[in-house]
Amino acid sequence: MSTTPRTHCRLDADGRITFRLRPPTAARPRLLLVLRPKKGGPEETPHTLDLEPHGDDGEFRAVLEPLPRLAEGRWDTYLLPGPATGRERLRPGLRDLRALVDGGPPDRPSPVAVRVPYATKDGFLAIRAWLRTAHAEAGPVDIADGTMTVRARLHGAVLSPSAEAVLRLRGAGDTLHAVPVRPARDGGFAFTVAYEDLTATGSRVWDVFLRPAADAPLTRVGRLLDDVADRKAVFVYPRVTVGGSAVRPYYTVDNDLAVEVTALG
């Protein structure tokens, strides 16, 4: 039977995460966060938090403050029971993510930093972190009459009158399809894409961006500001047949919005 402690965590509106656990041994316990390396790459410098006794029931607590910000990626959590012991993966206990449910403040400054504790597929506790200069948070995606209409809100930058949504063909960065943006009264914006405009390239994927101003860099459109760490299998949109292709929007493994085109026949 596993002795790995269950680790409870609570996230507040500022991005602060409080961890609570009862280590089986407690010489000088620490909590270790390790950024999962890219395939074949080395581990980078980890982030270590002291675990301090909390109460008189053997529980320890560690606090991950909003600063410094975590680099974008997936951070695995470990227990270091003492100075001369190896690390142990931590399993999730209760995760209080109520502060994330409503999306947080309506306008976030740059850089946009997001943290979401989650349970990995193999049953361990990890933190999904995003850190972006600016971010366009997608809301409802409406599909009708061979079109996709996306409502969104820009964080970390200012939406100018010349703003446009840009779809970029994956693997061919110079192939772009731009459509105008319609500002909304609530401070957000919307844009509509005709599926037939994306089908000439055959079976490909288009990544969705916003260009906030004529001379501004592209900002990814995605959905990061809630309690869902992995959206790809949760938000599933229907395929629509357009000519000889099937088209569907979807969220990538990074929760960014994309459009998949599959040639039929």
C-alpha cells in the first residue's frame, strides 16, 4: 500500500497556492516543484518550498506566493522528507479552486500569469502554469451556417480599432487568414470565421490568434482563466462538413484555440 501523502491545496484570487499534507516522517520536510522538461531535455532549476508545522495534528503547510511567477508548463510536485532523502511524488487531496471558477478579474495586467493545480493521468498532483505577455480569453464558440463565431476578452494589452483575428496555418507560419474584430459593449470582442475559407489547404490545422493593433505581435486565443487544466477532452465541438472537408474547432493540449480541417474521401 502506498505511503505517499495526499496533499490538499487551495488557490486564492491572487494566484497564491497553500499546500497542506501530513508527511509520514518529518525531519526537515520540503515541497519541491519541478518543471516537466520537454521530451529529451534536462530538468531545469526546481522551486523549493519549506513545509512548516501547522496545528498540533501532524499537518504541515507550504505557501507558493504569486511572485516569483512560475514559468509556463507543467510543474510536478514532490515531497523531500529530509536533507538526505530522495524525492517522492505527491498525490492530490482536496483541491479548492473556487477562486478560478468565475474567471477572476475582468482585466488582467501584463504579464498574464495563471496557475491551476490538477491531477495527472497517472494520479499525481501537478500545477499547470501559463505565463504570457498578453492573452485573449475565449468565451462561447458558436457554430452555425458553416461559420464559427468566437467571443473573447483581451488581457494584458489594449484592443485597438484596427484589431483583427488571425488564423495561422500550423507548419506554415507565413500562411495567414485574417478576419475583422467586432468590439463588444462589455469590453470584449467577437469575430466570425467562414469555414470554407480554411479548406483549400487540405487536411491541416489553423491556430487562432488576435492581433490587437496593426503593429502588435500576435496574441494567442485560448481559454486559461478558470479551473480546467486540460480542456481538450472536455470542450468538444462538432465537425461540420464543408464541401469535401470536415471542420471543427478544438482546444489544444495547452488550452489554445485551433481549427482542424480534415479532407474527406
